Amino acid sequence: MTHRPPPATPSPYPLPATPELLALAAKARPDWQHGALRDALAHAHYQGMTWGQTLTAVARLLADPEAEPADLVPAREPWRHRRPAQGPETAHRGAAAARAALHTDTDTTDSGR
């Protein structure tokens, strides 16, 4: 751990301690990919999260066995959200709907209009 001098004036907010947080995460969650939390922290900073918000969110992620570093910042794009795997019946329903749509007669050129 690195020694940081105390600030000249006490701050009511927690001070950033990224190296220490990364070291804690490496010990607490060895299942996470190396560097994934560092990337998530950079993304959180870029999205405007304060250090207090980030610290609180990381603590929740560390305690959740299903969490991953990418869960730190909620994804704005819907395709980035982690989704549970769909059952095979979902694909079958989708295929049946596609077949039904292909076999319906929607061509109006032969009707004389």
C-alpha cells in the first residue's frame, strides 16, 4: 500500500484510493479477470460517478458472488446488459412466428388495387 499524505484541509468525502481498492478486489475476488475492475473504474469515472459512489458500488459487487466488474456502471445500451439464457422454447416460438409471417399472403398487387 502506498502512503498518502493527509490533505491540507479535511474533506467530508472519501479520497480516491484506486490502487488499494484494486488490491482488495484482487484478494477478495480472484475469479475476476485481471484488469477488468480497473477498466470498470475508468468507465465509472468517465460516466461521472464520484469516488464515494464508486467505492460503495464496488463494495456491493465484491459481496455479490454473481457480480462482475462490468456491472459497476449500468449499461446505457440495451445490448450490453447481461441477460439470462433463454430456453429452447423461445427460439422455437420465434421460428414459428417467422414461418407464419412468411406464409401469409400480404401481396396486394394481384388484388387489382
